[in-house]
Amino acid sequence: MITLEQLSQLQTPEGSRLLAELREITPYAPVSIAIATRLRKTYPADLTIAAITIHDLRLKARAKFSRADEMWFTRDGLEQATSEAVANWRAQRYREFPEIVDLCCGIGGDLLALAFGTPGATLTAVDRDPLHLAMARLNAAALGVADRMEFIERDIRELEPGEQVAAFIDPARRSERGRMTLGESEPPLEWCVALANGHRAVGVKCAPGLDRARIPEEWEFEAIAIGTDLKEAMLWSPRVAQAINSATVIEGETVHQLRPVAGDPVAVRTPKTGDTLLDPNPAVTRAGLVEDLARTTGASKIDDRIGFLVSENWGSTAFARSLRVVESLPWNQRALNTRLRELGAGPVDIRRRGLAGDVDAIAKRLRGKGDRPFTIAMTRVMDQPWAIVCEAWPKIEQDTSGRRHID
Ligand SMILES: C[S@@+](CC[C@H](N)C(=O)[O-])C[C@H]1O[C@@H](n2cnc3c(N)ncnc32)[C@H](O)[C@@H]1O
């Protein structure tokens, strides 16, 4: 645990020298005991411990921040901080607002993105933890955006932002006793929602697994994934809501967003060989947009309560993994085993939706001696236990003549 006192010691020329030395000696790996012992002969013990903590946290923070080496973190502050990719995306919703308040700013993950995403806006950062607030201030200064910011150390419940001020809130979901139970936060969700007071622009970060019954009417629920990793969710007040539900998938620099699509109910049918099986991204499932994905891709459902989709057309979408259906049969492990042997199966990966069973044990039993890897959707088709044997679609490549061919 780093203290405010240690943080200010690290700002002295001696502290900066020590941090620079650590970066030079061990730029990619945490500080070893041998290095720590050697440095303690030159620098005060307390300063050395603090510098090592910051150095090691900066290494970890590189997974979330492109300029982590210039930033300041506590372990808790880093774990709770929003990664740059997600923070940059949602900061865009604040572009039209000249005054923004980041309530519960922590070490400033979202605050920095809000500053970069809203040039010209003034920002107020509030946190009741003096250490986090001090780090947010240092981080804003290190990245050159502190001049547009005010920092307030206070319980956010004591503040009353002006009606025109847009608010971003990332309430704490852990306390000194550890992670809070799902749906709990400090301040509680109901307090955060009440801040909208009917018309204020408010975004509240929440757990993706939040009980949907707690989402207020006319607020948007946005589920956000980086690749196939469902990271978090947001609640957007009516003033900034763009849909009732949305699923956001971030792939590197590209952001894909799926919103509800009006249309007739989606047809249900049995998958067949040659179809494409779509295994929706968890953000799509979480946002309740599986039918909407079916409408945008022209796919059908395989069951009214199951998230897998099938399509006659080959196609790739950022919102689902696409696999080629090799075989579609009622779930019977013996029959499945026989068919997999005939197909020359090697390792199998099981994707389970709607059927109970120990996935690892089943995958072990079904694994063949061949070299053809399969993914098996263990699921229900029109309420019957079903197996859909799939494999990756061959890669489509572009040759030098510009023609596309399948290898
Ligand atoms: C999840 S973290 C914020 C992370 C931040 N969005 C980021 O990306 O770095 C939550 C923060 O809320 C602060 N906090 C919790 N309850 C608070 C309250 N009632 N008033 C002010 N700050 C509070 C905690 O000190 C903690 O720093």
C-alpha cells in the first residue's frame, strides 16, 4: 500500500531518479529481490518500497493504458480503472457537453478519456479517497490535460452539480472487505440514477450481470466487450440514451455497435450441414439482442430460448463467431463419438447453451485421434437436446490479382 506521503516523496528529484533507474534496469519484468536489495543501499528504504510498487503497477497497467509508464496507480485503483479502449469509446457521448463531472474518478482512467474526448469542455473530478484523487491529478498533469480540470475531495453525495452539467459515475464495486455482491455499489445504483433528475445527461458504469429489472425505464443498457471478453456495462439516462439496449464490441481501433432492429419474429429451424452457426458475442447476449443480430444477418434461431443462430449464407460479423456446420444431430454421445471418428476428429471444444453437463469431461471423451479440430455446440434445437458439429470456415485470402479465393 502506498501512502500520500510516499507519493509526494516520489515527486522529488530523488524519487524521479529512482523510478527512472528502475525503468532502465528492469523495463519489462517486476523488480527482483536482488535489485531491491541493491537499490536499498543507495536510496531510503521507504522510498525504495514505494518506487518498486509504482514501477510494478505501471508494468501491469500497460495492458490498460498506452501511457502507463507516466502514470500513478494504487493496486485497487488500477484494478478498478477503466481501460483506455472502453473509456475512449464512451467518452464520445459527452462530446456535446461543455461541463462534465466525473464522480468517483479513482486514479482517473475515465477522467483522462473524457478530457481527450471532449476538447474544450471543463471537467470536475471528485473522489473521497485523497490518494486516488492525488493520483488522478498527477495523471492528468502527466498527460497534459490538468489545466481544464478541478479536483474535489469529497463524498459525492454532498455535491449538487448544476442542471446542465453532464455526469459520469463509476461507483465503487468493492470495499475494504473485498468485492461487493452483484448489483451492490457505493454509492448505490438508485442514488446514481436519481442524479439524472429526469433530464440530466448521466452515464453510470455497472456490472454486466446487473438484474435487468433494476434498469429504469427509458434508460439505455449498453453491454461492452473487448473482443469476446465481456468487460462491463453502462446505463445511460434518457438525455443521452441512443436505444433501449445496445451491444458494443471493440476490436483494436474499431468499434462495432448493435442496436435493436425492428422486424417480424425470427424463424426457428433445425441446422443442417453447410449452414453457418453464429455463436453471439457475450455483449449481444447480455444486451438481449440475439434476435436483432438474426435480423441484421438474415439468420434463423434454432430454438426460442437458445442464443445460437444459423444461416444459409456464409458471412462474418463482429457480433458473433461464425462456424461451418459439418453435422447436426440429436444429442447422443455414442452416436456422436462414432460420427466424430468417421470425420477424423482430433481435439474438440464444447460450447454449451441450454444443456447441462461437464464440458471438460465431455470434451475429453469425444476427443479423437485424428487431426481435425471441431467445435461442438451442445444445445437444444426446438427443445430437443442436440449436437451441432462445427469447424472454422476456411480463411478467405486475396491473391495478388485481386481475386478472392478460399484455401
Ligand atoms: C471504480 S473506482 C473509479 C475508477 C475510475 N472510473 C477509473 O477509471 O479510474 C471508484 C472510486 O469511487 C470512490 N468512491 C466510492 N464511494 C464514493 C463516494 N461516496 N464519494 C466519493 N468517492 C467515492 C472510491 O474512492 C474509488 O476511487
